[in-house]
Amino acid sequence: MTTDKTMLRVLAGETLETPPIWMMRQAGRYLPEYKATRAQAGDFLSLCYNPELAAEVTLQPIRRYGFDAAILFADILLVPQALGADVWFVTGEGPRLSTITSADDFGKLGPVADIDETLSPIYETIKILKSELPAETTLIGFAGAPWTVATYMIAGRGTPDQGPAHALMMENPAVFDALIDRITEATIHYLSAQISAGAEVVKLFDSWAGSLSGEAFLKYSLAPAKRIISALKAKHPNTPIIAFPRGGGDLNIGFAKATGADCIAIDQFTDADWAAKHVQCDGPVQGNLAPGHMVTGGQALVDEVKRIKKAFANGPHIFNLGHGITPDADPDNVQRMIDALRD
């Protein structure tokens, strides 16, 4: 691939001596400059829907650390809101949504064709970033995977075991399947629009895939991912797609081939040596430093960065955390991680 963007080179299958690096939630509450911009916006959703300020917080970690990629600042729950769900955030507690637990609830959702009325500011943010990011920095768009988004829409909030979604799946499969289908179609539309606006890579976050097993994993994590990726590849064949079936464990084996994903993101609970043998054999992988190291730092951070780098050294690898950086992380530890990787 004729590009100076190391992220795109790795996603095309190239193995680099020093892997590119970015960080999930790299624009966020651990950075003082983010806190100042969020205060300016007023609240979280207002920040997401303000293209100038959303672009600013996306750029902040690039200016501070020089990551190889920037990920669009947005949220996976913007799609439910665009479909007609009520979404709000409770300070210190997280998101809240109106719930979908019946056919009547589902009937209140709007059509996929109308979601751009809500999501057009997100596409504008991407256009701003395309003009302001350094030439060597890859721009990543993203969306939540249907199962993960559905768990929030059914429960009305995040839950420890996604119990309400599992219950609806068993008690009212017609409504559950219709919801998964609506989210899947909306996700295809949303990610396609992000790519058209300028996103060079897109990522599908299935943060709660690990609570599915057996046939349920195949039906509600793998199959929607395959459908989304197939539709995007038909329209945007040259755009790489990263899949993140977090908590999938052994089910990560063959996930890339089965779905058409160009890269599989690996969580911190998956051993890097195991993943190199069983997942990286099919193509690029991303991950998988435990986010806790961004809090504790020290030599243990440096050693773990070097261990992961070595484990994935024989194939295409993008260095990242195994999940998003936490608000209590020390910004200095992020620089220590980058220095250890690039040393």
C-alpha cells in the first residue's frame, strides 16, 4: 500500500517493526483539556452533536501524544436516539434510555431512512477532522454492534449481565429479532455515511459479546457483524473494518474469516501469545494492554507493553488497550506506554 499511514499499512496486512498505536476512548475524561471542552459544551450529548467541539476533543490526544490514528468523538447510543429512543446521561452514573420491551415500544421507533436528521452533525465532525488531522494520522469512525446497542435499548441503561436483553430474547423473540434487524440496518447506513464523509477505517464495538455463547453468539454477534461488513464492503470495498467482539475468547477464532472483518480487536483478558497463534493467523489484530496499567504505571506498564509487542511481532498488529482508557488514568502513563512501544 502506497501510504505513509502506518495504521492503513497494517490493516492491509503489513507487519511493521513498531506497530501503530491508538487508544480506545483516547479523547476523554482523563485529559484536563477534554474536561474544559466538555464544560464549554454543557453536557455530553451537546458535545457529541457540536461538530467544532467534537472535532476539538478528537484532536486533543493527537496533539498531546501523536497517536497514529484518531477515533471520531461520538457515542454508540446516538443510533438509538436517531431511531427515536429517548437518551440522556446521568452525571456519575452513565446513560439512560427509554426501553424497548414490547411490540408497542418497538413500533414507536422511526425508520432507518430518517436517522440522518439526528446524525448529520456527526458527519460534519468527520469532515472537519479530515481537513485538520495531520497527514499521517488515520481517521477512524465507529458504531456499536447490534447486540450491544440492543442491550441498552432493552434495559434502559448498562447492566452487569445484560439480563434484560437475554430475557427478551427468550420471552419475545419476534420483538428482539426485529430490534436487532432495525439496529443492523441503521448501523449499515450510519457507518456508510461516516465513510462517505471521510472516515478511513470503521470499527464495530460489540462490547457485550462475551455475554453471548453458542448459537446465540453466532446469531446475534457474528451474523449481524457479517451482514454489516458485507454491506459496507459492497459500497466501500477499500475501507478496512475492525471488529471487536469483546469477551469472545475462543469464539474469536475464525471471526475475521466468518465476518469479512479486516482486523480483530483483542481484549485484555485474552492472552497475547494465544491470540497470536489462533487469531493473528487470519490477519491483523489490535490490542491488548489492560487499561489498569494507565492508572498504575511503573515498570509493570513498560514490561507489559514490550511483552505484547513481542507476542504479536510476527504478524500485522495495531497496539491498543484491551478496552477503553478509564477516567482515573494518569496522562503521563499514556506517554510512558507510547515511549515503551516506540523505544
